[in-house]
Amino acid sequence: MEVATGALGTLIPKLGQLLQDEYNLQKGVKKDIEFLSRELDSMHAALRSVGEVPREELKEQVRIWARDVRELSYDMEDIVDTFLVRVRGPVAPSKRSAKRFMKKMMNIVTKAATRHEIGQEIKDIKERVKEVAERRDRYKVDAIKPEKILVDPRITALYTKATDLVGIDEAREELIMRLTNGDDMSGQQQRVVSIVGFGGLGKTTLAKVVYDQLRVQFDCTAFVSVSQNPDLNKLLKNMLYELDKEKYANIHSTMLEEKHLIDLVREFLQNKRYFIVIDDIWDMKPWGILRCSLHENGLKSIIITTTRILDVAEQIGGCYRMKPLTHESSKKLFYGRIFGSEDKCPGQYFEVSEKILKKCGGVPLAIITTSSLLANKSENIKVWNDVCGSIGSGLASNPSMDSMRKILLLSYYDLPSHLKACLLYLSIFPEDYEIEKYRLILRWIAEDFVHRENESQSLFEHGESYFNELLNRSLIQIADRDTISFCRVHDMVLELICSLSREESFVTTVLGDSRQCMPSSGSTVRRLSLQNTTWPKTEMPKLRSVAIFSPAIINTMPSLSIYHLLRVLDLQDCNLRERRNLRFVGNLFHLRYLSLARAGYAGELPVEVGKLQFLQSLLLHGTEIEELPSSIVGLTQLMFLCVDRRTSLPNGLKYLTSLEMLGIVRVDSACIAEELGHLMQLRLLLVNLTTDKEGRWDENICTALVGSLGKLHKIQTLIVLSDDVAANLEGSVESVGNLSTLSIDRTTSLPTWIRPAILLLLSYVDITVVQVRREDIQVLGRLQALRYLYLGVGNKQVLERFMVRPDAFPCAITCIFSKLAMVPSTFPPGAMPRLEKFIFGIQLEDFLRGEFTTDDLALGHLPSLQDVQVYLSGRWKVSEEVVTKVKEKLRHEADGHPNHPSLRYDDDF
């Protein structure tokens, strides 16, 4: 339903476009369009109501109605887009005036015919809309409302025996320690911890276990659940009843208002030490009301909340991120429920069990539901293999998986319609696939899922907010903590969205050598994900999107020019080395997204690509294209251009004023560096400073580049590579306040425009300098948002002892000093409070001379440390006895740390 809602949301503004005078439509056609706009507005409102109801609760005729609206909206959008393509379509350049005149006359005739065609197509669509509108009224779709959930699928977590719990001991003890020992909360009278994590991860179970263990220490306790659509009046009454069942035995029969109930709770708690758990908070409004009732009485009361939404947990405070079960705990839970213990499991089941556990990903509910499904099938290995291979459809078809599906659906149905479409789109990608953030967002934009809500933000920035919201709701997971450049989808979430996607005909996926995922008619195939080895034989006249994840399929791929509605063509990682001609691309006038990334294509990019006036993203990195045609400078809607570092760009780059992301630009002259300053919308810039084709280095390149940087007020990511020279990037740059990622391959020194007072958002720095100065560490240490630091030098350097401020590197999680030997005691208590990974070097000669001891290491000053790697520099200058002694001392430091961080050694940088 939400797919149809999203399609209509995109279509209605496009119909408004057609009413503009520039398209010169006949008066009757305009009236038909106005009628369609009004009817579609009504349908859009009805679909929003339908979208709030779980699909399984809808009557069959309503589901069919919603499907027909979806198909209707897609067909209308195709008609409108085709009209816009034909009317706006480019005229091929010609040098002769006679030819230009003939082209112009032909163009006028063609546009007149196009206007006549769309008039007829609008009339046909109008009849279909009338019929669908009549059925809407007949089925009373507008009156559909979501039913109240009578049974909370999480309720069993409240009544699980403590003896049945597996793998929760460590989390329980950690949480109890935070609540009872303070854990940086010793100054607070009231202690609040908010448990956050993915649905089914065991948040409610953990809260209940801690609650049961500690409740005897308090004067009064309560455990209340909020849920998605809370009745705050009832919630407050539930809390009062839990606090004192005798005093408030009849509270639910009263007609008290919320303010009165809040006052009653505050009055009751005024002189009592209380422990209250507020389970399953979905937004801040109910918490704001409940928070007013929880009296801060100075008696060290405790509040635990649970939520799936990270932003909610962080606003509440005391954020505790729930971790999946370890593999050992997962095995104990899985085998224990089926066989009693792992050692009672027959050997032939071990391999398939490991595959099943991998799919469950340490989510307790997933393990429990899957093991329950297999518990009575322990004698049939074929059933186990079938369950493992089809767990995706199992969520929809197996009653034993019903609880898992319902819990995941709670998160899904809480999404607004545009995020539902974005989440379902992830079903395009294979299982365990690491999805590039930029690739995903650009494809969302090409599919019209991303809508500009205010002019101050670009489409990509809106798309990025969608991505962050899915992260925030624990529906996707970060694949790399340092840069958040990749995400992945938990297998159980992927299974759910694949199931929903099939029901909605949203994405058609072909797996392995099977054709079973292809519908009998190709007319409903609009987004195609090919994970097999052969191209489908089904005709697909309405195909909009193609993604290929099996390179071998290229050998059977037809000419894609027959798919004239294609918007997204993603050939990333396909093998295109044998394909030398891509001229067919010039006929795909609807194309918004074209990727040949890492496909090894060695031919030319055809000049016809300049015809693609709607093209937004062109990804060519990892190809062997030597030069781009000059026609690309006419792609006025191009937002993202990525080429290989050896690819030359044509003159006129400055005309691509819609560009927001550009890389890798081969900068071999000051002229190209100067052109970059005209691209005022740039958010990401990746340049490669190099010599020209004759091998000459332009001394003015760096000056021109720094001058251009001073004009790029929106730049967020800057990456500077250089082939053979250390770039001198000194100069006045005042406009980089939005910079969040900075990487410089080789520079003479740390640029003086890296100023902490300006770079308040800079969180990732990867920079190699000829020589590090003391003040460089001081400057970097004052970057308040810095999470990842890689600081390297061209040749090995020993940094003399120095001291940084106690508040240095307040947010750093990873810190790497490459080819830089230094004494870690330069980081006093208070510095690097969040550091988890630390890589540095020790000059063994200094240890031999007694200039420092292992006591100077002071690893205990780094409270969050998890991983240490030490380079033992100058090993050849000292005896093995000294090396062994240093290693022993380092091991002693690591073992004495509360976190017992891992410790690795390397002989030298």
C-alpha cells in the first residue's frame, strides 16, 4: 500500500507541471489533468489510511484496489515522463544552418504529435481513474482504520523464567553496575538508563531481569509498556496501579484527566525510593508526559526505558546499546531448545545449524522462533536444509515464526510511507551484501523516493536524512563504524522486506538458476534484481530499474535499448571488458542513474550520453575509460560524477553547476583546479594532483586548488590524492565550516586552515605529512567532533616527549600514528575518554637508555580502550632481552586495564 502512496506522491506534482503554459496543451486536456489531480489527491488520502493497516488485516478487495491504484499511478507517471522527455529532448548539434532549420521544423512537428498523443492517453487514463474511484467509494476505503493490537507480541518476554535465559548474564551485570555504581552518574540523584536495539534483541527481557533482581531494594516499583500508539491516560493509571495495587485498585474506573494523574504519581513518589521500567518507547511525547510524573526526590531512584530508536534513547539519556548474543551463547540457546545441549546434537546437523545461526545474527527471538520451528523435526535433515534455505519466506508462512514477524512489523508499520519504500528497496540487494551509502541514496533519488521538503537542503541531504532515520530505528546496521560509508540489513529484516516486496510487486528478484521468482506476466516487473546467471526470457515492457549481482549474466544480456522506460541501470562489479560499445545508452532517455563502477569497461563512453538530459548520477570509477566526451558538460541535472583517477575530463567542467559530488578529478593544470571553484553545490570532492601528459608539474596547481576551496561553502568531504609530490596546501580558506571528512594523501605540513574553532563538524581525518610538529597534535586534539584520526609521516619520525591538554580528543574512537614513535604518557587522565582502538610506535632505544618506562604508557588513562597495536621501532638496535622485557611490560599494562584490551605487536612501521 505504501508503494502506491509513494508513487502517487511523486505523480501529483508532475501533473501540476503539465498545466504550465510552456507545454501548450489543449484546453480540454488541461481540464482532464485537473480532474485527474483532484481524484488522485482523494486516492492518495485513502491510501494513507489503508497504509496504516497491516496488510493481513485488509479485505481482499481493498488489497486489489490498492494494487490497481499502484499500477495506475506507475502507468500515468510513465506517460508524463515520456511526454516530458520528448518535449524537452535535445536536438543534436549541427554546423549547417539548413540542417539546423530542418531539425527545428521536425522538432516542432514531433512535439505537436507528442501533445496529441498525451491528450489521448490522458483520456484513457481518466476512464481508468473513474472506475478505480467508484470502487473506492463502493468498498468505503476512506473509512478503514487500523485495529488496536489486542495481544502484544513482546509480552512473553515478561514471563520468561530466569533459568531459561541464555547469554544475558554479562549484559545484566553491566547494566546493574551502571545503575548501582554510578558509571559516571555518581553525581545524579536519579539514575536513568535507556536500552536501545533492534526488534527481538531482548531489550524487554533484559529490563525485566534487572528489574526482578533489584526491585526488593526499593520502596515501590512499576513495569509499564508504552507501545506505538499509547493511551497516556491509561498508561498513567497502569503506573499507579503497579506502584500500589491496593491503594489504586479502582483507578481504571475513574475519569481523571492526565494532569490529575500526573499529580497523583508525583505525590505518591515524593518520599519514596522507586524503580520504574518504561518499556517500548517510540517517540519523545509519551516520555515527556511520564517524565513530569517521576519526581526527583534525591533518594537515588532508578528509571529504565527501552526503545528501538537510537535518537529517543540519546534524548532520554544513559543510552545503553544492546548487543547481539555471542556465537557461543547463540549455540547454547539454539541447541538447548532442540536437543537439550550442543553435545547431544547429531553430527550431520552441525553444518546446517551454523548456517541457520548466521542468519539469526545473534538475535534471541530469531533463534528461539527458528529453533521452535525445528524442535519437532530433529530427525529429518532435509527439513532443516529447507528451513535454512527458505527462512525468507518462512517469516510469512510458518506459524512458529509469527511472533518474530509481528515484532518486526511493528517497526515497519511505524515508518512514514516514504521510508517504507526506501526500506523495501533494500530487498534489491543480496543477503550479506554490504551496501554503499552513496549508491543507495542516489538510487533512491533516481526512483523518486526522495522528496525535497525545503529548499535549504539538497535532494541528497534529504536522502541522507532518510538513511540516518533507518539507522536510528535499528532497521539497517552500520558496516563500518569509522565513516558510516556502508550499511547492511539483518537477515531477519531482509527476509521480512523481501516478503513484503513480493506481495507489493515492488521488486522482482531472480535467484540462482531459478525462474520461480519471475511473475507469469512481465507487465508488473518494474524493478529487477538479477542474482542468477541468465537474463529472464519474460518480456518486461515497463522495466524501470536493473541491478545485476552476477557478472556472468552479462553474456546473456540483450540490448537494453528495448527498455525505453529504464531509469536505473546498475552494472557495478559486472565484467564489461569484452563489451566495447555502449551506444545503446544514448537511447535510454529516462535514465537517471548509470553505473559502470568497477566493471572493467575499457571502451569509450559514447558521445550519445550527452542526450540523457535527466541523468543525475554517472559512476565510472574502476573502468579503463581514458577520456570523457565533451558532451557531458551539457548534462545540467548531473549531481554525482565519479571517474577513475586516470580518466581525463573535458574543458567546461564549470558548467556542471548541479554537481554535488565529484571524484576522482585528474588535476594536472591550474586551469582545471580553478574550474572547481565554480561548482558551488559541491559537497564531496576527490581530486588527484598529478603531472600533465608530458610529465610536467604545474607549480600553480596547489594555489589554484586552495583558492577554489575557499569558494566551496557546502563542502563536507574533501579527499586530496597526489601521485609523486607532497602538496603544499597552505593558504587562506575560510569557508570549510561544513567539512566532516578530510583526507590528504601527502602534504608538506598540516594546513593552517585546519582550525578547531571553524571545523566544528570534522569527525574523520586521514593525513600524511612530511614531518609532524608538536603543535599539529595539539591542533588535532582540539577538534571537538573528531572520531577517527590517522596521522602519518613520509619517513619514520620520533616525536619528542610533550603533553597535550587533559581534554584532548574528546570524541576520538580510533587513533593511528603511522611511522611516528611517541610516548603515550603524553595523554594524561581525561584525554581520549572514548578511545577504543590505539595504534602507535615505541622507540626501543629510548627504553634502553631509560628515557621512558612502561609506566609512562599509562593505558589505564584510556577508560574505553579495546584494541592496542604497538610498533617496536629500532628492534635491530637492541637485544632480544630488551624486546621481550618491553613486550612483558606492555602485556602487564593491558592485563591490568579493566577492559583487558587485545594487544598486538609489529616489528616496525
